Amino acid sequence: QVQLVESGGGLVQAGGSLRLSCAVSGFTFNTYAIQWHRQAPGKERELVAGISSNGNGNNLYADSVKGRFTISRDNSKNTAFLQMSSLKPEDTAVYYCKAIMGRSAYWGQGTQVTVSA
């Protein structure tokens, strides 16, 4: 059974930090690239960051989060992370992790991040 379980979301003041985790089971984690996406109320889901299956390539970041967010993964623990710093109210959204390999893709259920001004 495939599972991606995000955790680490919550309420934080602007300027604060959060670390999201995405724990994976049910498939071979180290063969899948991982992306973090987010969806704010009334907006489309957007790609925030991406990392290759072995974590050794150039990571991908949306312009809006470059220099503030860092994506990483620990293949020994089947877990991906999104370290978020200098958070802004506009970062408020549900954050989802996505595992991708070719045409195969799995999504987590999301975790809410709320940044207060």
C-alpha cells in the first residue's frame, strides 16, 4: 500500500521556520524524485521545490522560495524534507509532497502551514 504522509505543518509567525517531512512507504523511495507543492485558498496548486531520486542533482525551487526553502531527502529513512525559513504570510497554504518516476506519481494528503503577520 502506497503511503506518503506529510507532517510538520502548523502556525508560525512571519520570519519563523518550519520543517516539513514526507514519510513514504509502499514503493521504492530511492527510485522516485520528490517534489513539494502547495495550494493556497482560491489558488492553483504550485510547485515549490524538487529533488532527484538520489539527491545529488541540482535541486529545483520556485522563484518565490529561493534562498528561504531547502529540500532534502534521506533515502535510508524513506523520508523527504522541506526546511522553510523566513516564512511570509504568502507562504500560507496546504503543502503536499509528490513522488514521481516516469509516468508513475503519488501524492500525500497534505499538511497545513499558516504564517501570521
